[in-house]
Amino acid sequence: MAHQKITEQTLKTYLEPREVERLIGAATNLRDKLIIQLLARTGCRVSELCSLKAANIDFQRSIILIEHLKRIARRQCPNCGKKVGTRNKFCPYCGSALEQVDPETQRRQRLIHLDRDTLSLAREYLEKRARNNDRLIPLTRQRVDQVVKDAAQRAGLGGRILLNPESGSGTRYQVSAHRLRDALAIRWLRARNDPEGQKALQEHLGHKRFDTTARYLKLDIDQVGKVYDDVFRQDEH
């Protein structure tokens, strides 16, 4: 088997902002453009986009309510009223027994800001679409991902392979809907990689734990290369 030719296109782990804009521009209709732009500007998961209701967009305040699909089972202590996990047999706050307390489920939500351009696109889409539906994008996750992949082909990114050097197995990823979430995180931290910016990204992406967000904190290859050049430039003087 012939060795794969290593090119600049294969040594990538994320999409650059200019490539994301090419994807948006490659959409052939208003709905598909909104799909790609929402994924790119909100960083929401595909499942979250598919369950997003039109009523969840506040056009006046430029914010959008994202509902997490995973439900969290919790129990309330009948003595002190504190919320505790379902595995607790005794309340960690007051020590009361919890065996007879039925768990209840809660759905996490987050409010995030949305730029005016995407808001205008969403308003235009809602005004022009032929049928009413509670969901903003009444498509399946598979169909949304196909919309992104089709746009990638038209934008000249369909054959681009994003190489993950940390997988250990040479796993390669083609452009997909989830890669837009990754691209937003990388772009965000390039602009604001301070503690406030990192915390804001955690809230924006809906990560419960910061270590999930922290995986985006690693320097990209261009930043590593700049430091590399700076190190060896010292020897030239």
C-alpha cells in the first residue's frame, strides 16, 4: 500500500475561521446557512440544535436558551431541603436517611449570547419558512451533519482530513458538524485565554466540568512553532 502523502491539509486538528466562513458561504439555502452559522457561532451540540425551539430565542436581548438533552437525577432531603445525588443513602448536609425519597429529574439549561448577524438570519428564516414548527430546525442529527458535509464538499473542504495526533491510532476526522464546536473553542481561546475567558467558554459550551473545557487550552501547532522560533532565535544573537 502506498504511503499517504503528507500535506498541509492533513496536519490539522481544527477548522480556521476563514474555513468556517467558507462553509457558511457554501450553503445553498437559507435554512442550511442558518444551521451552519448557528453551530459555528453558538458551539452548541448537534442534538441541542435539533431540539432548539424558536421560542428559545430572545431577539431583543440577543440571547438564546440552550437545553441540555441529558437529564440529571437528583433527590431532595426531606429534612434540610438540600439537593443530593441518587446514590446517597444519607444526606451529606444533615445526616437524614434518604432511602424512601424518590429521585426527580432536572434538565440543565444555559443562556448564551448570539451575534446580530445570526439573529437577523434566524428572523429571516422564521419569516420565510413555509410551515410552523415548535423546533427551529426540525431535522434529525444525521441530516444536520449531512448538511455540513455537503457544504464542506462545495467549499473545497470535503476531502480535507483533520488529523488527531493524540488518538494513538492515526484516527482521521473529516469535516463534520461537531468540528464547528471545536473551531469555536479554539477561536475563543485565541482571543481570550485568560481565566475569565476560559470560564466564559465553559459556560458558553455548557461543560459541567472545567477539565472538559481545558482540553482546548493546548497550544496549536502555529503557536508552538512561534515559541520554537523564538527559542532558537536567541542562539543567533
